[in-house]
Amino acid sequence: MSEHADLIFVGGRVHTVNAANDIVPALAVGGGRILAAGSDADVRALAGPGARVVGLRGRSLLPGFVDGHCHLASLGMAMTSIDCKADGMQSIRALQEAVRRRAASQPPGTWIRGRGYDQSRLAEQRHPNRLDWDVVAPAHPVIFTRTCGHIASVNGRALALAGISDATPDPPGGRYDREGGRNLGVAYETAQTPLQVAALPSRDEFRDALLRADHAYVAAGGTSVHDAGGLVGPAFGPGQELAAAGRLRIRIYAFATVNSRQHPLIGLLGTGVHTGLGDDRLRLGAFKVMTDGSSSGPTAATREPYTSNCHDCGILYWSQDDLDDLVGQAHRQGFQCTVHAVGDRAIEQTLNAMARAQREHPRDGLRHRIEHCGICPPDLRERVTRQGILPVMQPAFFWEFGDGYIANYGQHRADTMFPARSLLAAGVPVVGSSDAPVTHWAPLFGIEQALTRATMAGQVCGADERVDLTTAIRMHTIHGAFASFEERRKGSLEPGKLADCVVLGDDIARVPVKDLRHLPVAMTIVGGQVVHEA
């Protein structure tokens, strides 16, 4: 470690996020590491020749944000897809017109992609389907992904390219909408897989998408992400090359994610590869299993039927024995295991599988996770705590989807969703994340929503589960580092740790909560290097 600082911050509010949550005026960085956090005088004394001194003028400096669950390649691809969340796009007719314009500007046979529609917000109150797309783009394959990422709407040409006909049966863990025996091109859960394979981006498209996502994160103060699926696979080669060349600034902890026994990444089991392979820039993370649907689809697997549909309890991908077997294999191989589980039925199944894996093959220091951990009533919270599971939650979901939670699950279940405060009070280090591109990637948006749990319509889901600012910051920094076994290297501003930090445009504690999402990011530093400066 350098004995002299080459970058110094003074006169501000430095949130160290150490065990005492100390806030000090100044920070010294040298050799890519944190040298000291303390008084202006003590930090200035460490300045080396030519050191840059940044006057914070009362602004906040925090550890670089860690997004504990996102999808980098999908985020980058979404940035060039038709944006279904944009103003004026809240009808199928508007989406059709956008597709018509794309079809006129793209060569025939090339894919037209859209991202972010929500049938509950469309004027027609339904999913768009092949009949809608076929009339505006007969010469192009079309694929639109619902905001949750768990439902896709395609046209006839896309179905044909994926080898799907009217006679294609619903796969385990998925289904197609049909009318009069005809496949309407609306695919749920695992039924999306052949369509996603057919629409797979090229290597160059993956590279460009990752660069766009990297730029978005560093501009928002993000310095580390946990890629929860999409990077390990065809995108990993371009990602590895970009990381090695230093073109990806963010640090990536990448999951291997499977949703069926036929998924190619099942082949990792039996190879001996496990969590931790890589370096501080790009590291292999958890083995992740998809086990139910989305909170907003809604396709989450619930114990009791939806309030909005008394015949629907969602989609569960696996039997208990099959999930036990898959999690058990990954656990025995040395992987950190994680499961996408939103509904209470899926969470219970996941806890059963993880308990059995540990019982049959005890390991120390597991840090197994549950991605989302959505509908989590008291009995399941007790089990999460007792089994030492790390829940990785998305506070920002309440803004976009909370009104739907109340409608689909009832207020009583919406209040139990993403129960951060209860689990934190029990000593569980709950992790904050965005699930981008499902919601906006900016960590400050997630921090705001952890404080409010407010919906677009002004309702609140579980007021008792709101946390304070200090806790929300920890959820998006040190807890994320802990969930990737990296809390000794990053996640707080303590001597010896990687110099990953973010300077905000104001004192975060003085900004009204409702405006946190708009708080500017003035500077982002990764490994002591300024990678973004407003």
C-alpha cells in the first residue's frame, strides 16, 4: 500500500459504514486503497507530491454502491430496445406504432425488441400478442419482454424461428396463452427459453450492451454488481475480454443461473468449479436456480390463491425432490447456492432444499441466499434467520409494482413482502438491489424506496418494514459485499480496503426522502481511479 495519498477528500460528510457507522470529514486514498478516514488535518498530512485534493463542501462521500442483484447484459440490451415505460407508450396501439417504425428502419429478418411493458398499465388491459405484432412487422421477428422479465410476447415469425407451433405443448414450469388451439405468442416463465435462444444477441451486441450498462452504473455511483443471470453464458466471453482490457469499470460477481434440467449451465455441476473463481474485477458467484415466477406478473408461487384470481397460485418450476437434488449437488460442489423465490410457497420450498443440503453435507460459512424473498410472513422469516440465509431484496419494486401487489395478493400479504426491517432486527444482513432492468438501476432509488415502501398511487406496503437512512445505505454497500464474501475488501471506507467510493451532490441526510432518487452523483471512484465525474 502506498504510504502517501494521491487523492484526498476534505470538508465533507464521509460515511465510513464501519461497525459504528462513523461519519468523519475527510478521506485519503493511495495506491488504489483507503489509507485513512478522519479529520481534515490528519488526512491532509498524508498527501503525497501532486495529490489531488477534492473539497467536498459538506457533501456526502459513501462507499461505492453494490447492486446485489441485476442483469447487466439485459440492462444494456434494454437501452436500445423499444422502451415500453416511456411516456405515451401505455397502449398496444402505441407499441404497434413503435414496432412499425422500427420495421421501416431495420433490414427484414432482424429482431425488433421491446422491454418493460406491463399489461395492467396498458389501455387494453391485456398482453400484446402475435396478432398485434404480425400486422405491423410481418418481415421481422418481434420479441417484447414484460417489465418483470418473466413473460415474453412475440409474433409468428419469432415463434417459427424458435421452432414453436400451435401443437407445441406447455413446458414444465411454463405455459403459452392460447385461443381456439392457436398459440398466441405470449410465453410465461420457461416457455420463454426457446424464444430467448432464437433471439440471442451477437457477440458484438453483448459487448456493446455490457459497456452501456457499465456506463450507467458508474454514473449512478455503482462500483460493484452481482449479475444474477445472463452474463455467465454467451455473454461471458465478451465480458471477460472487456474486464481484462479495463473497459468494464464496475466489479462483477456473476451467477450461473439455471431454470431446467436441460439448461446448458447444469453442466457446471460435476466439474469441480465453484464460487470464488476469478479476481476483484470479475468473479464467479453463486449457483442460482429459478423456482417460481415474478411478483408482478403475477406468476409467483403462493400458498393461497391470488386475491385477484381465486384459481391461481402461480408457477412453481420444480418438485421438492428435484429442487433438493439440484441445490444439494451445487452445495456439495462448494458453490454458494441461491434460489429465485418470490412467493411464500417457493420460499418455503427453497428453505427446505437448503436445510436438507446442509443436513446431509455440513459446510461452514455458507452464505446461501434467496433472491427476492418476496412474500415472507413471520414463520418463514424465522426460518430465514435460523438457517442463516441472506435475503437479497428490491425495495424499488414497491414504487412500480406495489399497487399491483395490493390488488393481486391483498394488503395483508403485500405488507409482508420484502420484510427488510424485521429480518434486520433479527440480525440478518439484508441486501439491497435493483433487479435492473426490471426497475431502474440507480442505487439511490432503492435507498429511497427502502425508506418509504411507497407505490405510484401513494399507498404503502408494510409501513412497519421501512428502514432508516443509515440502514438503507448499509443494505446497498457493506451487506452487498458480505453477500459475495468480500466485506474485508470493500463495502466500507476503512483503511486497507479497495478505494471504491461515490461523492454525492449534496449531504444525503439533508435531502428530502422523496428526492433521494434525484440526488446527483458528482464523482465515482473505483480502485482509486475516478471513473465518473459530473
